[in-house]
Amino acid sequence: MLKVIRYTVAVLLLAIGGLWAHAWFTHAPGQSMADAFGQRLAQVFGQDMQVPSAAGVVQLPPGISLGGGFNLTRQDGVAVTERDYAGQWMLIYFGFTYCPDVCPTELGRMADVIDMLGPLAGRVTPAFITIDPERDRPDHLADYVSRFHPRLQGLTGTTEQIAAVARQFRVFYARANSPNATDYLMDHSSFIYLVGPDNRVRSLFRPDTAVEGMARMITGQLRAAAPS
Ligand code: NI
């Protein structure tokens, strides 16, 4: 009997992981992964299946792990890895500085959330990782991030380094069609990631998540975790 239950659970976990992967590969540009995943779930289980998110906070399905280490370059030109943020929680947003609306809005919201954390804010490092490393060089990032929050880290890297970190966070990005080689837009998924000191994503916040809700959720997770 136990064997049967274990087997069933394993099959279910595999199925959910597969659906998430399928949603990742098939979601439309601009469509959030939560929406895409919800759609795939609905296709399999029927329309009654709830999207695993509440008030914009997406809980990762069991068996799905996002996040990990990275090799990037900070806005002051210094090479950094996840070890430079050891013991820290991070709020990470992926975007590009030439983004006309979504990225500035989300970075502004991220800055607001950091300020709302009060004394706990010191345990959380906010970071902006560019998915347009060709144009977003360190000096350019330095100017950009300073407009949002004094503690906001701007991270760039080689094309390969950015691809590697984006893969770990399942970030979708692609250059939008443009005849111009230097003046172009990027399509990209838009989530704010809460990452624990173990470099694993704890929560994803959709763009429509209220800042108060995000701050409350992060405060809860920081208080529940042992002080680092
Ligand atoms: Ni953007």
C-alpha cells in the first residue's frame, strides 16, 4: 500500500514538473509564467483547478526548485558571485534599462518594498539583473540603479553568464524584432523573486502584487527563518 502511495506521489510530482516545463517553453511573450502554468494545469485537470497563487504571490509547486549560484559583474565593475551575498536574502528582478514601462515600475515597487521592511531591510539585498547585457554595461547600470534605491545592485555579465542565471530562474527573454541593431526592445517575463540565503527561490511575486502584501509576506518569511 505504502509503495502505491509513494509511486503515485512520484508520478504526480513528475507530472507537475513536466507541466511547469511545458508552460515555460510554450508561454507567450509577455504572458506571466503563473498564467501560463495555470493554463496548462487547467488543460489537464479541467477549469476548476486553482492556479497556485494568491494575491499575486506564486507558491512554487512541490518538486520545483528555482535559483542557484551565479557569476556576474556589479555596476562598479567588480565580478561577483552568490558568495558575495552570503547570509543575505535577495529580491531579484530581471529586466533591461531601456525598458519603457514595466521594468521601471517593478523596480520602483521593489524599492518601496525594501523601505517597508524597516529594520529587517538590512537582511535583504535588492538586485536588478539585466537580460540585455550588450547595452547594459556596468557604468550604464550604475546610473540606472541609483535612480531607484541606494542599495539596489545592478548586475550584468557576458551573454553566456546572463543566459546561465536566467535559466536557473526560468526567466524568459528574447530580443523583439527590430530592423535597428542598437535601438530595440526585449520581451521578458516579469517576476520579483524572493531568494533565501541558500540561493533558492522562496516566492515569486507577479507584477500585480500589492507592495503591502509583498512586504508582509517577506517579513513573515524572514521572521520564520533563523536570523542570519
Ligand atoms: Ni521590462
